Amino acid sequence: MNLTHLDNNNRPKMVDVSNKNETQRIAIASGEITMSKEAFDAIISKNTKKGPVLQTAVIAAIMGVKKTSDLIPMCHPLLLSGINCDIEEKPLLPGFKLIVTAKLNGQTGVEMEALTGVSIGLLTIYDMVKAIDKSMIISNVQLEKKSGGKSADFERKI
């Protein structure tokens, strides 16, 4: 298998997608953050010094999706058509699960954008409550589903 981000001289390159068909592309990624009960309760009760944690995490996730090409060297700047973020409370962890969906009609996929959005959103939660719990763990950042494009659709098996 040839790596598409290397040229014939093994130098890095951005893949040329100009000959690819434009299709609707959707990617869904998720990740979790585990924390102390004290930190979880502070977020749920909106009793944190830095403001509304979950709302800020959603905004950060959206910004992360939009800025992916600035952060990941071989990602194309994309004209996104939609970004959605959901946060599930996980009181038994305790913690939260962040799910990010990125959509576009284009010539390249949005998997990296969805994964970056999840990562930035979870890091924002960490940043906003680290004064309460520095031992939080960000985990299971993963692609859940993708559709569109030449390669086969993907859906994570549970």
C-alpha cells in the first residue's frame, strides 16, 4: 500500500483531490472525559469559576472542526455545510461523552475534522475544571461512522 501523503521522493505532499467526485460526506466521532464526582457535580450544577463548561466545550468543538486544516498539516481547508455536537452526561463514570458530526459536499472526507472537534471539545472541558480535578482522563477518541467518497462507508461495531 502506497502512502498518499508522500511523493515519489518520499517527501510530504498534500493529496491532489481535484479529480475526485464531489459527494456528500459525513463523519461522526466521539470521545469521553472521566473525572472526579466533585468536578462532574460542579459542571452539572454550573458551579465553576470559568463559566458554562459544556456550552463552551460545544463552541470549542465547532471551532476545532473549522480549524482542522490549520492544525493537521495534510488536511485540506474545507467548506463545511454543517457541524453538530452532542454531550451525554455519564454519571457512572463520572464524566461526559462528546459526539461531533461534520458534514460537507466535497472531494475529501471530514473524519479528521470530526476527530479534531472531539479532541478540542474535551480539552476545553479539562481546561475549565482542572482547578477542581487535574487527574481527569480523556479517552476513546474515535471515528464512529463515515459516509461518502470513493472508499467504503464505515461504522464502528459495538
